[in-house]
Amino acid sequence: MEKIETGIMVSKSVEEIFAFLSKRESHLNFIPRMVSLTQTSQGDFAQIGGTSEGVLNYFGIKIPVKYEIIENEPNQKLAMNGWMGPVTFKDGYVLSKQNDGTEVKFWLELNLSGWTRIFASFTGLVGKVHAWETLRNLKRELGG
């Protein structure tokens, strides 16, 4: 699948935004439909190789999701691999300092396998909606 990318401007510093993204608790408040998230590795939540497990609630259906941090460039980038059953994905955030705050770019790559390929025509739309909701919620949580 092609990479989905979208961005927003936030009136906070890159340091404030990266600190927010680096905390497990923050993700519970801005990832769409995330109802639980537990860190499953030792150390900092956002360290490379750090893992966590969560649950997403889609229309009353609870879907387990696993994450592994694959990139952490302080105050610049945070990225992860994810697994939701037969669906795998990579996503991340790229921060860029601007005169009036910080540009936050979110990117997402969804990969379907097995029977989930029958939904291939919908994954682009689902990915775009998820990206939009993620950034909308992030901006709301950051207050800017």
C-alpha cells in the first residue's frame, strides 16, 4: 500500500510535542478508539525496541494491537511497527520547527495479508480517516 501522509501546525515547541509523544499515557488520549495501552518492555516507552500492547474499540468490537518502536530521533521523529491480527502497519511522526510553532507530520503504511486483502479498496480511505483523526486529537490534547 502507498504511504499516507498528512500534517498540522501546532503552537507548541518541538520539545513539548516530542515529550508528549514519548509518553504511553498520551497515546491513550489521542489515538482514535484506543481504550487501553500497556507497555510490555522495560525502560522508556519510546525507546527503540520498546513494545506495548493495546486494545482498539471499533463499533463495540475490541481489536488487540501490538507496537514496537523502530525510530526515535529526539525532537524530530518517532515511528513504530504495529500488528492487528493479519494487518501490519508502520506509522510515525515527523516534527519540524516553524516560525509559528511546530509542523507535525503523521505517516501511515497499512499492509494487508490473507483474507484481509478483500478490503484493499477501502484501506486507503480508512488510513486517511485514521490519520486525520489522529492529528485532530493530537492537536486538541496539546491545546494548540
